[in-house]
Amino acid sequence: MTEKSHNQEPLKPWQKKLHEIIYEADTPAGKWFDIVLLLFILASILFVMLESVPGLPKAWYSFFTRAEWVITILFTIEYLLRIISIKQPKHYIFSFYGLVDLVAIFPLYLSLVISGTGALATLRALRLLRVFRILKITRYIKEGHRLKEALRLSKPKILVFLFTVIIVSMIAGTLMYLIEGDESGFTSIPRGIYWCIVTLTTVGFGDITPVTPLGQFIASVIMIMGYGIIAVPTGIVSVAYAKTSIPEPELNTQSCPNCSAADQKESAHYCWNCGHKLDEH
């Protein structure tokens, strides 16, 4: 049987039901599934963070480890169910959420080989992005599209701005290296560039400070420039955001049973991504 003919076969009834529960939140079962899933994600993140706290009773650490393994196994089962409940699993596996779901279960298994990697399980906090789909908050989806479009329109200006900042940092860092020298902590040009970046961003760690009058003058100029460094990219994105107009998406939580593409329009009968017929509710 060819792949094309296999893709044309309809999902089995149990696969349709599974897809409806796992991928969609329009039904009570689907919404409850996602809510319980989010609770497990929050619990898992809490356990990983508490496990890194020293001084707790040993029994607590054992409980955290066991609970994390139980949750990871549940996430693994959920990941496999997501794969078998769509016709083209590769679309889910290589999608943003598919990769996030894989990252959510990978660190703990990796910790069996490399110690200390279990803490990376906090990356599964990315799965909390599903809350927007679960709560069906379309106004946030619209604003998210507006912000994405504003960042896209601002990209050329921001790249030019960042390139200019890099050049200024290289020149100022080199000057401070030549003026201050090793005695003030400017032991190399990269060290001077690091100081300039820290000063421009108004962070000011204080680990390196100029002591000569000329060095302090240059530092004062860079500090004043720092205010503009913060304001310019903010202004660029703000102007682009104000000019961006995105129509109300009127999206629902339905997901394509063929390619798992989300953000389907409320009135759509076919998937915007692959053209597959959507399930009727």
C-alpha cells in the first residue's frame, strides 16, 4: 500500500475520538484533558524546582523523583497517543508543539545517561502555551499575530541598529583597553567590549571600572548612550505594532486530523494547511 493511498483512508472511530479529546478543546472531554495536562505540567515543574532546593528531608527528594518519573511516563504515553491519532504523524512530530512535547519527556530519560540533565525538565513549561488554545482566547491570538507581524516589519531596522551597537562596542572597548590597561581590569580587547556592552545596557555589574579621567569621560558618554540603546528598539517595534492591523481571526480549537494543524477558522470545513476535510461538531 502506497503512502498516498494510506493517507486517503479515514481515521478509525477510536482514532477520531482520541484525536477529538487530545487535540481539540471544543468538547468537555477535550477541555478536561487539557486542563488535567496543564496541572501535571505545573506539578512537574514544581517538583523539579523543589528537588534543587538543599536541606529538605530525604523522603521529599525520593517523592519528587518518583513523581517526576510517573509524570514523564504519562507524558510519553500522551506523546505516542498524539502520534497514532493523526494520519500524518510527521506533521505533528516536527511541528513546534511536537518538538516541545518531545523536549518535555527527553531530559529525564537523558538523565539516566548524563547526570544532572533532569533539571532541564523545566523546559516543559513551554507546553503551558497551550493554555491559549484551551481557554479559546481569540483576542490574545489576534494580538499575538499583531506582535509577530510587527517584529517581522521591524527586523531590518533592528538588525541595522544591533550592527551599529556592535561596532560602537568594539571601538569603545578597544579604546578603553588602550586607555585603562591591565591595572583597571581591561586586560584584553574582548574584556573591554564586555565592559562596554554591560555599560550600554545600563546593567553595570561593577566588576570593571575606569579610573583615568579620559576613561571616565568615555564611560560617561557610553552611559548616556545607554538610554538611547533601550529606547530605540522599543520605539521601532512600537511604531510597527501601531501600524499593524490584523483582522479578527475567528479561530477555534479544532485541529486537523490529517496534519494536526491548528488555528482553523470557525466556519472552515477543510484544513487551511493540507486541505483535508475537518471533523464536524
